[in-house]
Amino acid sequence: MQARGAAFLRTTAFRQTLLSAALFALASFVTLGFVYAASAGMVLRRADAAINEEVEQLDASFQAGGIRTVNRYILERTVGGGADYLYLLVHPSGRSLSGNLTYLPDVQPDDEGRVQFTYRRPAAGDRDDADGKDDRTARGRIIDLPSGYQLYVGLDVDEETRLVSRMLNTILAASALALALGVAAGIFVSRRFVRRLDRINTVARRVKAGDLQPRAPRNFTGDELDELSENFNNMLDRVEALMHRMRHTGDSIAHDLRTPLTRMRNRLDEALREDGDRQSREQALERAVADTDELLGIFNAILSLSRLEAGESRASIQRLDPADIASDLAELYEPVCEDEGLAFAAEIQTGLILLGDRGLLSQALANILDNAVKYTPAGGAVTLRLRETGEGKIEFSVTDTGPGIPDSDRGRVTQRFVRLDNSRTKPGSGLGLSLVQAIADVHNGTFELGEGPGVVADGHGAGLRASLCFPKAPAGS
Amino acid sequence: MRILIVEDDREAASYIRKGLRESGHVADHAGDGEEGLEMARAAEYDVLVVDRMMPRMDGLSMVEALRADDDRTPVLILSALGEVDDRVEGLKAGGDDYLVKPYAFAELLARVEALARRRDPDTVRTKLVVGDLEMDLLARTVVREGEEILLQPREFRLLEFLMKHSGQVVTRTMLLEKVWDYHFDPQTNVIDVHISRLRSKIDKPFPRSLLHTVRGAGYRLQA
């Protein structure tokens, strides 16, 4: 628990909220401080103004009748108590002449000649004094009169200063409270945040430990954490799919390679046992070499497929005219079709621009054309077409009048090593269409299989239409 | 022909060496890039066969070092890396041809011999002649026994390649790469079909055939 708490204090969320709580407290402290400065200052300014007025009165008395008049003025006001002001007139010898203060404050006056000091109230009872203390705060001026007399005029500001200091205490307390509340709120909020993050981390740790099942919880509010969970889950889905495919591929490789390897082994075995017959031995060896080549071909196909699917192949994508690709392949395959007794036609639209890798696109089309030639019986037709579709895509399509692929199998044949039953007798690795699919993916394209133009009633199949669609290259170079 | 094999896999090297010797060539072997560079500098070779991945100095660095010395000996790079970009990298480093492992020996031999031929000062040849078959590279015409033969553009390029390598075995993969610029092997026998088309034009009407099939390897044009 202790360690967990310490760990919590280290979290970014907590530090952020702590910082914002501190900033909030500072802001309220500054605001209240401003209020304090304004009101406290006003209280003292008002006292100072009143003192100045009284000093003017005394000054007028002095002008009228000198020290005596001043002395009388003070006596009149202070005898019997109840004076509003504090007075003290001091003889040059230091003796007090009149006033309700007993001695002059021993405080250095400030720039404006003002002093603030604590005095002992001379007589109790003439003022309401709640706390009963006799030490009170006063504020006033000391005026040097001619011929060495000194006059103090002041006001009792005890109430006011006490109010001001209470205000200051209140402000400090409020700021401290704001800080405490901010931190508490921060802990609360960040705890929630950290708990949600913790759940995602827990999922990550379980996945790391090898369990691909768990998914990060989502609250579907679309907030940042929800989005993180969603992306995290999508990533896990992809990882799981890749792992599954890898496992499946591994199994398929083992399964599909076992057949040719066994065949090869038998041939070599036979060649060893064959007595003397040099020619048949040579034949067996030649066939074994051909088997090896076939196996190597499968390995190479697996390798390029893996690199394409992993997105590792840095295909050299360029702007190119798909018509060049289509016409080169048409020219390559036309004679092959004719030799197989197939009518070949090419319909190629020119002037389109595609972002692609010539080698890869050619290979994809060659794989499709290979299949068309392989499966379409003599007398059929193969058509290669390049056109811009209604949706503004660039489509390569190859149609044949062969047996076609049943609807239910069309999605399956692009998976690795999937070979339909009726194709097992033909040479092939079961990787050709997977490679086409991977090449389409690399180009942000789609690969689809559909019904061909064949006539089922003729005893041929429905035929097959293989379509590779790519987005057009954006205008400009 | 004198050939240097630079290959760290001793078994593979001795397999190539034996094959080349059986075909009448002299073959030396270097076990890594540094040794290969030393030997290539010390003696005149007609062709270098260089493995790409080797200890101490890899094949591409070795070829680059040679080319920096202005040594133009043709180089065939062998590599287990067969993607287009790997190939481009190999050719950029100064290799003249690129062969992906695993390969058939016949393929290697055909390429080595083709590379040696390229060294001949044939840069400005405008006319190719094999027996009574003549090709004018400027006028783009082909004549046999005084009779003009009409060829499609691709057939013309196919024949041109065969004539430039007359007397040598040319493999199907070589033709796909050099004539069509495709670096994949189609499942169907596309090359055979094109060769048989060409044959029907340049050989069939004449008593003696020039275009021969070499079993298990490819084709050879020979008078």
C-alpha cells in the first residue's frame, strides 16, 4: 500500500493536478492580497486625513495665540476624557505640558512624519473595549513647533489595525484552504485517471505474458483514454490476426511442402535402389532437381509474400501509365493463349496515371493471367482490360471462360496455400493469388473475384473475372 | 576464361569452382571481401563472382572499392536477398548482374559467360551477324539469306539479345530480365512460347536452324 501510494505520487496525472492546485492557490492569494492592500490602505489613509485636519486646527490655534492657545485647545479637549484624538504637547525640557498621552512615542517617523506605535490607554472605561486590553495601536504625527516645543497629534486605530490583521489572516487561511482543496480534488481526479490507465496497463502486461484475449475496457465517451483503449484494442486485434495467420502459414508450409519433399525423397530413394539402369537413374535425378526448383520457388514466393505483407518491401512507387504495364503483359501472354487454343483480347484505355511499382503490378497481373491460361479449357477466351471505372478508379481486369470459382470459395482463395480441390492436379503453390492480394494492399488497391462471361450451359464454367482496382494518382507531378 | 569466386561459404564456392572448371574455365577462390579485393587487384580476371554477405568486408563494399580504383572487371553479385530494391542496390554499387540464391548452376554459368562477352569492345556495333542471319541495329531490319524477316518490336529485342550472346547459353530468367525487364518467374512457359514464335520466323523457312534449345538450361543461338 505504501509503495503503491508512493508510486501514485510519482504519476504524471498527480503532478499535473498538484501543479494546477498550487497555481490556483497562488492566484487566489494574489487576488485576495490585492483586495487587502486596497482596503487596509484605505483605512489608514482615512485616519491620516483626519489627523491632518486636526493638525491644521492646531496650527491655526498656534498662529492665533502661540503655545498657550495650543495648550488651552488641548486641555479643553482632553479634560474629562472622551477626546477623539490623542494629544501630547511637550516642553523643550522634555516635560509633558498637556494631552491624554503620557509620553512621546520613541518611534522614528516615516517619510511623511508619521508614526505608528502602541500606547497604554491612560484611563479605562471611556471607550468600549471588548478584549479589555490596555495596549492599543495609535497612529499620528509629531510636529516640531518653534522654540523647541513638540506636539503629537494622533488617532487610536486599534480597531482598524485589528480588522486589517484579521483580514490578512483570513486571506492566508483562504489561500491555504484553496491549496488543500485543489490538492484533494487533484488526487481524486488523477486517481480516477490513473486507475483507468492502470486497467490498460494491466491488459498490456497480460498480453506481454502471452495471453492475447484481454482487451482494454472502454466507456465509449470518445475521450482521450477511450480513444487510447480503442487504438490499443485495434492494435491487439491486428497482432492477433497476424499471429493467427503466421501460425496458419507455418502449418500450411509444413503441410504443403511435405508432399513435394516426400515425392522427391521417394525418387531419390528409387534412383539409389535402381540396379544399373543408368538412364532411369538420371531421369529420377533430373526430376528430383525439378522438384527442388519447385520447392525453392515456393520458398521464394513465401519470402516475397511475407515481406510484402509485413510492409517491409520498400516498393519503388512511381507515377506510371498503367497502359504500358497492361500492353506489355498482353504482348507477353497473347502467344501463350494462342498456343493453348484460347482467344486473347486486350482492351486498354490510355492516358491514366497510377502510383505504383511496375514490377509488382506486372507480377500481380502475370499471376492472374497464369491462372486464366492454366484453368481455361481450349476454345475459351481470355480478356485483359484496363479502364477507368465509374467510381474513378483504375481497374485491371482479366476475364476467362474457365470453370470459375464458386461464390463460397472466392474469399478463401486469396489466403495462403489455399488450393481448391479441382486445382490440385495443376502445378502451383497456392500462393499466387495471395501475392496478388498483398500487391493490391501495398498499392491501397482492392482485389476482387467475380463471375466471368462463360456460358454454363455450354458445359464450360461460369468463368472468372479477376479485378484489381487502384486509386488514380493525384494530379501534378 | 579466368574467374574469381569471392564467397565465404566454402561448399558453395567449391561447387561453383568445380562447375566452372568442368566448363573449361580457370576459377580461383577468395574466402572474404578483403582477400577478394587483394586477389582481384593482383591478377587479371575476366569475371568476378561476388557473394553479397561475407565477413570482414561485404561484397558490395568490395565492388565499390574496386570501382573506385577504376577497375571495370565485370562483376556478378550473388545474394540471398532478392527483392527489387536489393537488386538495385547491388547494381548501384557497381555490380553488372545480380543473381539470387538459390540458383541453378546453368544459370550462373550462362550469366558469367554473358558478362565476359560484354567486355569485348562491341560498343558501337551497328550490325550483328550470326551465320547467314544479319541484324541491322540502325535500320531495325533482320535479313537471312538475303530475305528480310519481319519481326515485332519485342521479337526484335529478343533476337538482338540472343545475337549479342551468340554461342552462349541464355537462360529463360535472363531473357525475362533483360528483354522484358521482369524479375519474377511466371508459372506458364511464356518464354518458350515466344522463342518458338521467333524460331518459326528465323529458322523454320530455312534449312539450317540457328536457335537451339539447351536442355535444362535455356537457349543458344549459334551458326
